[in-house]
Amino acid sequence: MINTSFDSNQGGLSCIRTSVKDQGPRALVQVMADQINGGLDDRYDRQLMIWGHSGQDLLSQSHVCVVDDNQTLLMRECVKSLALMGIHEITVVFGSSNGSDFVNKSNSDILGFDALESMNPDVTFHIWNENAVPIDSQHKLWNSFSIVICLCTAGPLLQRVMKLSAVPLIMASTNDNLGFVRLIGSEPHCVIDSHGHFTFDLRLNRMWPELAEYHESFDVKNMSQEEVSSLPYSVLLYNVGKSLKSKNIPINRKSVRAEFIELHDSILSGPLTNDLNFVEAERSSFLLYDQSGPFPHNLTNILNSFHAEPNSTINRWVYQFVRCIRIFYDLRGDLPVSAFIPDMESSTKLFNAQKAVYQRKAAKDKSEIMRILAKENYSLIPEPLIDKMLENLKHLDAIKMGSLSSATRTISEKPKFNKLLSLQNDRHDTTFVSPAMASILGAMVSQECVKLLTHQYVPVENTLLYDGDSNETSTFIL
Amino acid sequence: MDVSDVKILILGAGGLGCEIVKTLALYGLPELHIVDMDTIELTNLNRQFLFSTRDIGKPKASVAAEAINRLQIPCKNGVTGFVHVVPHNQDLTQFNDDFISQFDIIVSGLDSIEARRWINFKLHDVTVKSNFKTVIPFIDGATEGLMGNCKLIVPGFTSCYECSLSTLPQNTETYPLCTLASNPRTLAHCIQYASIILWPREFPNRPHDLESPDDLQWLYEKSLHRAEEFNIHHSTLTTRYVLGVLKSIIPSVTTTNSIIAGQCCKQAIDLLTDKIDIETCPTFTMYNGEAGATMFSYRHERDASCTVCSVFA
């Protein structure tokens, strides 16, 4: 369906579905539940591998508005990416002077609206002339968008967008071989899963009683070769650590390695590299060095980023959750235990038993977190999201967004960026964009948009400059 | 170089190929060739935007060419007529030297390392045989998830694809046989057991075909049974999960393809318009969109012992 005009009598406003950020918690419980959407799976299969069903479900409930004075290739490329990724609803608002030929010319246009619309049957398009949208920037229409993407660099449409305050805004433009993308928002943006790399913390030097009991239950020195081969590496690590402590030898790379070889050679013959659990244990010997579990800086960053409870739903939930993690930490002196442990070369039976020890503790810690959440009156956070965040404690983060007031500021260290701004201010013709630049910048804009919508991966903080002369990007805070 | 009489060969009509042929067509270049031996599947449609559900089962190269030709995009740079795309629904390694030698640039968005190695070798071979009369630049794009790279290879002037092979990630996961046979702990172990041990025992005369729903179902059932037997949590086990473990499926999204393809096309246009100096310019561009959007470029050093390009050293 293509609406070419905005007409509230024909359901204009009412037909706009509420965007995710405005939906009540109940709708988001569904969203966060990672439910499998049978038929949708195949089309999005390859990107589900990137952000999962929870990310895709958020996209399928989002409404993105793209504003551009002229119908530039940059705008078309941006809309194309959004449509292909499965944004539920896309509204394009274009300037009044160039609007009419837009739809007419589309039949012969590779990225015309006919083409864009047929790219994904899941997407609903609205195309509006600027004269047809409410002038008032506080109008509820503007607040119904999950994100507004503004590609115009001058004119009344830009002035209108510059008054929007409640909705996250992405501004972008390109000129010649330069392009920039800027993320603007009234509050910082929380990341549920940065997908960064991290190492498991098995708590080998901060054990709770059941874990200690489990590790104490093996008399490694008196085991048969076969029994030793079936041990998970954490048991070997624990024994090495214990033995070094009893001998008053400081734990470091060298001492751990020597102790490993001694333990290995006292029981097994042949080189240590023949025994996979010993190889794994040595590789993970750093788990013995880490003496304390300080409160992670990423969680501190989230708490410090907000002066008050965030307004947007997911940001608020992340903030509330992290506050409770801090309360838990202050009570227990440690973070809640993760239910997930890495695979360890060992017998199925021992591995399952050890996994169960971690799972029991994780369940216990989770129920304590749930109690704290209830006590703090934070009971609206959907449980699947709580599970996801407990799993992702090291991958939660917050980034600061830019502000509208600094949107057109130049900075002395970035001459190319200043050049780009001055080209815009001179009302330089921005309607011609090279196809390659449009492809690169349009995709970068929609990728940042998807990161904001899914709260996965880390968005640009907060301005990105792409330099096509050197084929490099730089990021700076403005 | 005169851009009005340019012929470019595009290798692959997948996620990158669709973007490359679109962007080059928008530059109004007169003649583009595109080669791909695959047919269109539903899982392509989140990024291969020249295809729709109606096209499922049809050859990619033909449908992509038709999608562009139908639009009658006017040529630019003083050329009359429309951009013309010629499809080749075939294995690119069947192209002969004469066919390849007609192109000014080759841009690739392939999913196979072997096909890239073949064209890389072929272009260096053509350069040597012609005594530098035919030097065809090769621009190679690759993506995985939110990361990608673009490599510019000019035979005799830059390092080649073969020189950079060692920089590729080694993502072949192997498990000790004893883990599979007696100590399975994860679903992947159960699936590998079904695939490597049970299947050949049951069907000694034919390998399994992951395209066959029956074979996949058989592997799924055996994996599930194995997981149950060893008390391994299996609520996430599906046929899709089995496929994911046995076949290396690369995560892919339109944005990364659009960025890398755009980068490849920009390099091609810069080469055609003499904007870059192939003796000194950066040749490799790396992109990562997982945290921010980082792109940087550098000149990849030639491997002095490279079996393909060291003849030029």
C-alpha cells in the first residue's frame, strides 16, 4: 500500500501503528520472547544469524521516517536497506518542490518506489509531501516514529526536523567524496548485546560452597589415567591453584605452567599436548590469576550515563536491571553467575554434573535479582529480557547521543568535516550523489538505524565521517 | 581511459553481485557482464534485491540482467542507448582466455575462495602471456555479518589474492573423535556424530545431501536421539540447527553488502577515471560495523614467495 498523501479522514493518523518505543510492556514481552515466526524465518535467515529473532521482532514492529528535500539516490539507498531488512513501516517525507515526479518516474527507476515496494511484502510504505504533514513538530505523528532519518541539509523541512525532540534522529549527508552520519537523541542509548568477544568467568578463585565442594570431590593425584582424562579442565586448574597456594608459590604464568607439567607427568605418560583437557586447562590458566570480580566498567558506564530514569522503554529496562545488579553486587560482593559454561573436553557425565552446579547457582542468583527488581518496583521488565541481560552482563553498554543544538557545529581537528558543512551551508547542490557514495552512506545510515532499533551492536558515538578519498572513516563526539 | 567504451565483468550475482551491477548501471556504463551458476532461493531475498519470490528457482545471472535491462537505464558519458547487462549462467572457471581478455575490469562478489583463486591466477597468467599488453584489474569484495573487505588487485603492480590467503579466518571447527564417539557434551557433537559416524554406517554408498529434506530429517532424528541418550539439553535442536552445524552458512545482510559493493564500484570508477595511482594507492579496505563503523585502508604487501605473483617481483 502506498499512501501518497496524508489525510487524517482516511485513517491517516489512526492507521499509523504505534512504534515499539510507545508500546506498552505487554507487547514487548512478546517481542522479547524470541518466538519463532515460522514463515518469516527463511527470508531473514541470514540476518537472523546476526541479530536473532529478538532483533528481527523489534524491526518488524518499527516505523521509520525518512525525510529528504530532494529524492536523492542516498535516500533511495537508505530506504532500500530498511525495506530489505524488514522494518515494518517506512514513511518517506519529501520536499514540496520536487515531489510530483517521484512516483511518476518510478517505473523506470531501479530504486523507484515501485521497485522498493516490491522488494519486501512485509513492509508498508507511506509517501508524503511535506505540505501534507503536520507543521507542528510536537504533533503526535512525529512521535509515532521509532526513528527519524533526516537527509536534507537545508530548507523548511530541515527546520521542522530540528525541532523534534522526543524521537531519536539520524542526520546524514554526502557531498562529493565525503559523507557523515550523526546520531542524535534526548538520552543515551543502551545496548543489550554488543556482541563483543569475552572470556568466561568460571569463578575458580571466588567459589561458592557447592562449586568448591564439587571441585574438592576429585582426588586427582590418586586417579587412574583414564579417570584423569575424563576431568573437565576447571578441575585441573583448581588443583594446580590449590597446590601452588599450599606451597606458597605466587600464581603466575610460569608457576602455573610448571605445576601443570608436574601434575601431568605424575599421572600420565607422553607429552602434555596429547591430553586435550590439559591443553585446554593451560590455555585457560588466566582464570586462576583474576583474583577479584570488580564491578564491570560497562555496567558503571550505564549507571553514570543517566541522571534520571530513561524515558524510552528498553533504555529504562536496561538501566533498572543494571541498578539491581549493582544492589546484588553490593550485597554479595560479586555478579550473578551465568548459567552458561564453555564446553570442556571431559566425560559427558562429569560435564553435565558440573554444568548443573553452575545452573543451580545461576537460578538462585536470578531469583534474588527478581526479588530485588520487585522490591525496587521494577517488575515490568519482561523475563526473557532479564535472562538475556543476565547472560550478557559483559555485553551491556550505553553510548551518548549527540544533541540537536550541536548539530551544525564545526570542529577544528576535522577539516574535511568542516568542508562538508560549509558546502551544505552554501546550499551547494546536494542532489547529485555518486552511486557508489549513495550505496555506502545509505547502508551505513540504515545500519545505525537498525542498531538503535534492536539495541544490539554498538552504534556510532556520535558522529561518523566517511572519507572516500582515503577510504577511511573516523568517529568523533559532537 | 575512455569511460564511454567500457566493459566490466561481474563475478557472482548474489548479495554483492546485485549491488555491484546496480551501482555500475547507475553510472551509465554501456556493457556489463554478470556470471553466476546458482539459482534463486528464498533465503537470498533479504539482500539480493533484484529478485523476488516469483523468481525462486530461476538462474541468478539471467534474472539480475533482466531486472536492469528492463529499466532501460540511459548510458552516460556521451554514449547513446541503454546500459546492457549480459548474463552468463555458468561456472566462471569455464571461461577461456579470449573471453576474459575483453574486459577492462573484473569486479567480484563471490562466495567461494577457490573461484577467487582461479580468477586471480587466470588474470596473472593473461598478463604474463600478453607481456603486459593485457592487464585487467581485479576488485574483490567479501562480507560476513557486519564485517567486510574490498581488495584491489592489479596483476604485476599490487599484491594478489593468493598473497592474502593467510589473512583469511580459519573457521573450520573440528572435534576429537573420542568426544563424538563417547563423550558428547553439546548439540554440535551429537550432530557431527550422526553425520560422520552414523550416516556412513547406514548408507555406506552415498554421502548425505544437505539439500535433501529426507537426509536432513534423518540426521536431525539421529542427533535428537543422541542428545536424549546423553541428557544434553535439546530444546533448540531443529533441522535448521543441524544445517547450521554441518554447512558453513555465512551470516549476511544488505547493509554490509551495499557498503562493500559500493567500495568496490568506487575503486572501479576511480581506476577508470585515473583517480588513483596503482603503484602507490592503498589496495585493501577493511570494514567493521559491529562497534561504530570502522573502515580503514592500507597497501597490502606482496608475499615474496607467492606462487602466483612472485614472477613479477
